[in-house]
Amino acid sequence: MAGEWILTVTAQTPTNIAVIKYWGKRDESLILPVNDSISVTLDPEHLCTTTTVAVSPSFEQDRMWLNGEEISLSGGRFQSCLREIRARATDVENKEKGIKISKKDWEKLHLHIASFNNFPTAAGLASSAAGLACLVFALGKLMNVKEDHSQLSAIARQGSGSACRSLYGGFVKWIMGKEENGSDSLAVQLADEKHWDELVIIIAVVSSRQKETSSTSGMRESVETSLLLQHRAKEVVPKRILKMEEAIQNRDFASFAGLTCADSNQFHAVCLDTCPPIFYMNDTSHRIISCVEKWNRSEEAPQIAYTFDAGPNAVLIARNRKAASLLLQRLLYYFPPSADTNMNSYVLGDKSILKDAG
Ligand code: ADP
Ligand code: DP6
Ligand code: CO
């Protein structure tokens, strides 16, 4: 391994949006949740993280840059991911560059990591999910880690809970698990991206500003103070998970939409039930909900599902392309790109459309 060389790996990982939300940990350091959750992974073309990891004997310490700015790697979460991946590193040989790294060398070698999100960071569009999943995936490739996706998901979980679900496409379930060491708290794919491909996801970025309360501290406060969270985790979510799995398998949009909207609303109710209350949605978010509810009721069957993560931005899931195009027309009419509604728009592609407040 001696000499001057550098070996790099670049990976790209999409974000995922939960339709049955994870909100609350039973173990803070291992990141073990109080309930199962289900998400849909977005099209990697549109909302994703790109991460390059590099190793060289000339690097003196592990360093990381996020969106061009250096960030600290000293936090427990980054350290957990680095430690878990390093522990599984195997021999790497690059004949072209004449590089041979043995399993033992990885303990001494340092890393430089550069990551970019092509969508707002820390604004409620699950940047931590795409970011930490991408980091673990890229490091695993660099160090020739032989674990399968579900094992990698359990490592990504220790970086950010929602990240474990970004290792798979399509519909994904994070099983909360029972073990105290977290070994069975990992993600499984419920259905791949082709299973229900008439769905169209539209993201309305109401504000790309960084949120005031991070997901991590928000859910910690909810666990400490919200009785509704306890009820939700024990009584509500287990039943919803079963119904949601059924709705996905049967491509039953009415049931899917009902469960998705109800779960988003209950998650935000838990935030309100937290002391002091946390407000992730704003007036524009509330207006979007009212409009979608009204449109759905004016049709024979629901056309649009909405869900909001820990931020004001709407994730709208249309039952098909026709419903999506009508939704877009209505959004542009009711929420024209102006200072008033705080929404500008630009079209990114036909599968997901990002509207940005700038
Ligand atoms: P979000 O709703 O965007 O997931 P969170 O509060 O959960 O917001 O997490 C935001 C944090 O996730 C950021 O402050 C940063 O620490 C981390 N993060 C976001 N993107 C990346 C990335 N690409 N690589 C590493 N960490 C990231
Ligand atoms: C509202 O995974 O960002 O997006 O585990 O503390 O990093 P940490 O939190 P994070 O929380 C996500 C919360 C959510 C719902 C979800 O993605 O299930
Ligand atoms: Co997050």
C-alpha cells in the first residue's frame, strides 16, 4: 500500500419518503425506532445524493465536505457508520493503479468524503436518508464489504433512521426489530419500482430553508412529552402497517391514499402534542392539504395522496399521469410562483416535479 496513490468510489442514492412515518426512538445511540415504517423510494434521477469517497496514504485524517462545505465527522452517527464499515472491510486490489490494500490496512488509512444533495438539505425532504445511505453504500464499495443490502441497511440506520430504507427502490419497510443490539432492525423491500409504476410523485417545495428543529431533536422531544406518540406507536401504527402492505400489494389507491394522508396528519398531530409544540407545516402546507382533500371529495375516488415529513414541503402522490397533470395545473393556478405563496416552480422530469421556493 506504500506510495502516492488515491482510490475513489462514487455512488448515487435516492431519497425516500415515508407513507407510514418513523417518529421516535427506543434507543438513541443504536437508532432503534418505536414503530415499523413504510416508505416509497423516489426516482434517483431527481432527488438524490452523490457521494465520492477517497482513500490515500497521504490523507492524515478522516474529513468530509457536504455541499462544498467541510463538516465535522466527530458525531456518534458518522463514527458508528465508519466503524461498522471498517470492521467489515476486505482486501482490495486495483491492478491498473498497482494498488493492494489488505484488510488490516483499512484500520490505518484515512478517508476524504465529498457529498452533494441535488435538493434542499435539512428541509424535510429526507436529506439525511439519502445522505447516510449513500455514505454507507459508497464506503462499502470502496472497502469491498461483502454484506448484502439488508445488512448495509442496518448500518445506514445507525447514521440516520430513515436512511436504512434508501438502500432499496420501490416500497420499503423498516422492521423495528426486537433485539436490544439492533441486529434485526433493518429494511426489507415490499415491492420493487415496477410494481406500481403508474403512480406519479410530485414534490412541492414550499420552503427550501433549513428547518428550525431537526428530525433527531424533534422526535426526542416527542418521545419525552407526547402521550399521543405512545398511543400511535402501540395502537395505531401496527394496524396501519398491515393495511398499507395490503394496499401496496393490491395497488389499492383509495386505501393507500387514506392511510398515507391519515398517517401524515397524525405525525404532525404528535408534533403539536409535543411540549413545546413543534410546527413543521406552514400556512401553504395547510392550504395544499385543504385543496387536495376538496379535489379528492369532488371525484368518485381519491386521485391524490399527500404526505409531509418534518418540514413544510408537500409530497403529492397521484394515482396516474392524468391525475398528476390535473394536479399540476391546479397547483400552478392556486399556488402560482410568486412571493405570496412562496412557491416557484421548475419541472425536472415527468416522474417527479420539484417546485422550489428559492
Ligand atoms: P432532513 O429532513 O433533510 O432529513 P434531518 O434533520 O433529518 O433533515 O437531517 C439533516 C442532516 O442530515 C444534515 O444537517 C446533515 O447532518 C445530514 N445530511 C444531509 N445530507 C447529507 C449528506 N449528503 N451526507 C451526509 N450527511 C447529510
Ligand atoms: C418525519 O431519519 O431524519 O422523515 O434517525 O434522528 O436521523 P434520525 O431522524 P430521521 O427522521 C425521519 C422522520 C420523518 C419520517 C420518516 O422518514 O419515516
Ligand atoms: Co432526516
